[in-house]
Amino acid sequence: MSLARALAALPSDGEVEATVEDVVVLFSHHPGEWIDAHDVAKRVARPVVQTEPVLKALAQAFVLDFDGSSSYRYQYDIGVSVEIEQFLHRARAQKNHVQNNVARFRERYGSF
């Protein structure tokens, strides 16, 4: 089981990482609950074509369980949980860094 393995299987793209973040947060707040792929897309407010590859990568890396039809679930695992927390911390730190840089730019040069 490895979130890093799932991330390595996905394109290194900001939109993909944001989708992974949304999906991981959803499942970590609903451990043990089977959620259909279409329901995941609705809950994270992203199209199915964007969430489907993320769900498949997470299932192939054994981060999520897959029932064989179209439902996924997250079973709490301490190792995966630590990886998820590290990933979410890094993603949030990166967002804060970008927001701070934009705020500094606007402060210096004004907004357009």
C-alpha cells in the first residue's frame, strides 16, 4: 500500500494533484464506506473523467479497496494514513506559499 506509488502512476499536474487531494480527503472522512465513482465525482465537484483515473490509481496502489463494479472505500491503515497526512500537509503548504507570493506581488505592484 502506498500513496506515493499511486501518485507516481498519475501525471504530475496541478489539477491532478488537486483532484487527488479532494478524493483523499473525501475517503479519509468516510473510512469503511463504499462510495460509487459517480458519487465521488459529485462530492468533490469534479467530472467523472477527472476522478476516474485517480480512483483507479489509488485502487491499484491498494490505498482504496475496489469492489469490482464501480465502488471504492478506504479502510484505515496507519501507514497509508501517515502518507495521506504528509501529502495533505505538503499540498496545503504549497497552496499557502503561492497565495503568499501572489499577495506580496499585489502589495508591491497592485492588482490588475
